[in-house]
Amino acid sequence: MTMRPIIKNRMVVERHCFMSMNKTDGSPVSDNQASIIPLVSVCIPVYNGEKYIKETIQSVISQRYDNIEIIVQDNASTDATWNILKDLAQTCPQLSLKRNERNEGMAPNWNLAINRACGDYIMLLSADDLLAPGFLTACLKVIQNASVDIVTTDHFLLRKGVKVKRKISVAQGDYRNFAGTVLLLNPFSINFSLFKKETITRLKREGRLFSESFFTCDYDLWIRAALSGINVHYIEQPLGTYRVHESNISRQVIRMNRQAALVILRHRDELRRQCGISYRFTLFRFIIRIIRNAIIFRRFDKRMFFALSKEAVSADKM
């Protein structure tokens, strides 16, 4: 089910921008200024997001940047999400809504949202996360450099109403051929990353940005980006807030560990070649996690344990 969007394409969005005010200093934006302001697509996939979706969209509307389309892909929510979205669309001309007839799964829904984007720059934002008002202006300032393909920022964690800084810390700057960094730290979040449109095209496989084979499809994307030589610029200032949920933790921990392990095994040849030491260390770390999960949750992933052990021995011989 599709709700007819008020903003259909880049030209319409830019005309909307012609009549807007500059959010930085409050002055009118001239036709000449607006015509060169790039369109940013913020893609928000959602399923049963009634609790937070309005707040998430408001954080996008509140950006200090005008030329935005907000693409929401509702994955057949069974709560009040769709009604909330329809109400918001009455007063939010940037909002473009589409509702799946059935639940397509997480990664397919992410791809559906991304594939609707018309922007020069594109990002995916989870339906319960938040952007700081200066997120887009900070990212756009950097990504307009020809050598930068993706800009990603640090973010806060929001757990049980308390906002804290992440423990992961990496230096601000450019990262290229950074697969070892992803394996050791996994420091970048898909929710707070702005991509050039041509980078999205470059990273797609058979028309899909996210692999639909993995639950940890964002982890797979970062490894693919790192292995492909794409240049990522990291901003160390926290410009977003990631909401941490604690539900079903035992099942999620085991599933996430297994799916992440499948991702690195999928890319084993390139990881061995580009960052062999980090790759071998990561294999042993996943093996230790399986043992730890068996102790804590009384569930032993025997098949993955032996697959990783065999690969670790093989990698050590190279």
C-alpha cells in the first residue's frame, strides 16, 4: 500500500526548498542558492514503531538543512505505526510513505527503503534512533570532498532513559582498506552514516545494498565497503543517539554472534589477504564467544564452533 507522497522527485523537493528559509541564519534561500543545494534522502524502515517513530522523524525534520526527503517503509506493522505516519504526512511535506502488504523481513525492507531514494546523498536511520540537529550539515561539509565516499559519526547510547558515550573510540579522519578495524572494533554505525548516491550504486549486489542472507547485514556492508577500497571519513563528535533494547537478550546474543561469524567466513579469502592477523584474532574471539555463550545461556553452537576452529587452524598455516 502506497500513500501518495507530496514530494515525488528531486525537482519537486528542490522547488519546496526554493521557498524555504535558511535554518542556519534564518534568511530566505534564493532560487540560485536552492538550485545547487543537494537533496538528501533519509530512509527509515519501520516495523511496529509506534513508540518512537514520531520522535525519530522529528529529529530529521529538525535538521539545520532544508532539502530532505524522508522515506518511510512500513513493514506491515500491526500496531498504530501506519496511522501515526499518515497523521504526520498531513503536516510534513518531506515525508514519503509506503506500506508493505506483508512483512518482508528486516534486510529486504531496508533495501526497499534505500531503493526509493532520489537523493544525491542517502542514509538509513532506524525507526527508534535520533539525529542531532547538526548531523546533516556536519556530514555534508565533509562528504562534498571528492575523495570521500561515506561520512559516519560517533553517537550516544540511550539505555533505559540514560544517555551515555560509547566505549569504542577511534580517531577522527579518513579510513580506507579498513577491514581490520571493522573486525577488531566494528566502530561505525549504519544509522549515523551518509553515503554518496554513486557509492550506494557501487556497493549494491544485484540491485540490493544489504545482503538478505544475513541478519547482521550492516556488518556485512561495512566489511564489503572496507574491502572495496571505499574511503570513509569518521567524525568523532557524537551526532546521533542509538536506542539500546534489552529484550530477548540470550537469543539475540547467540544469533548475532552466529550471523557475524557467517559474514566473516563469507569474506574469508579477502580478509586473509588484506588483514590476516586481525582476521585470525577475530576467529579466535568468536570461538571464545561461543564457549562463553554456552556457559551463560546453556546453548552451545557446536556446528559454528567447529567451522571457526577449522578455519582458524587453516588461516594460521597461511
